[in-house]
Amino acid sequence: QLQLQESGPGLVKPSETLSLTCTVSGDSISSRTYYWGWVRQPPGKGPEWVGSIYYTGSTYYYPSLKSRVTISIDTSKNQFSLELTSVTAADTAVYYCARHKTNGDWVAWGQGNLVTVSS
Amino acid sequence: QSVLTQPPSVSAAPGQKVTVSCSGSSSNIGNNYVSWYQQLPGTAPKLLIYDNNKRPSGIPDRFSGSKSGTSATLGITGLQTGDEADYYCATWDSSLSAHVFGTGTKVTVL
């Protein structure tokens, strides 16, 4: 059974870098059928796509975040990671890692990791 | 601000039917598949409908999806208290080059 689990700090200071890792179990992250992505959800708001990566390392990001986001993949560890630089309070959200198809069907999600940006 | 607009809330009595609309444009819903998600309080979203009207294994046929032009609709029949949740539509936006989610609709069972 596929499981995704986010890990990382729950508190990040303004202007610093948010780093999260998603560990995938129950299936290979090298699947040719799916992409692996990050979706965030600010408190009381809807989900917002951050970016995605294919097992080859090919990435694409939400345009307004592109300058601050890096997603990487480690197939040997069955993990992929998110880095978001120069964070502000507006980046406070629950960050989910998820698996999705090319057309955007988000078929499996992690439980989410609340990240608060505050000094 | 999302490019997919949903009503903030809909409600109905147990056993009744509700529909949730999702309005977009030709750059998103009009030319791409739509999926729908259920988010119970404190949990991650769960895929309910994909490719406009298909249900993943394990999703009851009380849930249905349709698309017409630049709008999509989620239907829930035989409403149950366990259906109380937030519901989101999603698709790809070709102009933004981004996956986009709707503004969300809270379904309340009266």
C-alpha cells in the first residue's frame, strides 16, 4: 500500500529556507506513470500547487514561486524534497507531498506538515 | 486568488442530493480534465473523481462528476453525515502553466 510521509521543521524564521522531505513507501518513486509534487494549504484556504518532479529529475513549478522553489529527488532513498527560500508569513501553510498523473489527478497524499513562518 | 470558482457552501438534508459547481475558462476546464477532492476536517484531500467523471476504486457511486464547456459539477446523492467536508475541483491551466485548485465548497448535512 502506497504511503507518503512528510518530514521537516514546523517552524521557520522569516527570510530563511523551508526544507521538507517526502518519504515514499509501498511503491517505487521511479514509476514512469506518475509525478511527485508538493501542494500547500494556508490556514482556512484552499490547496495551492507548489511544484512537481518526475523520476528523471525534470521539474516544473508554480510560476509565482518559481524563483524561490527547488524540488529534488533521490531515487536511491525513495524520497523527494522541497526547498523554499526567503520565506515570509505568507508561506505559512500545511505542506502536502503527493503523487499525481500528468494531467493532474492527485491520486495519493501524505498527511501534511504544518510549517509556520515566525520569528 | 484561484481561477476556478466554487460556491462557498451548499447544504441539504440526509438522503437528499447536492451539487457543487466549479466555474473556469477555456484555458483550464474548457480544454483539460477535471478532478474532484474531498477534504474531511484535519485530513489531506482525497481523490473522488478524475478525468471529469471517473471514480477511483473504493469511491461509492453516490459521487458523480460531469463537465460542460468551462464548468464542471460534482454530484452527491443519498447525502450522509459522513459527507460533511470541503470539496475542491482541480485541473491544469494552460495559460498559467500550472495545476490549479478551486476555491472550495463546504458541504453541510442539515
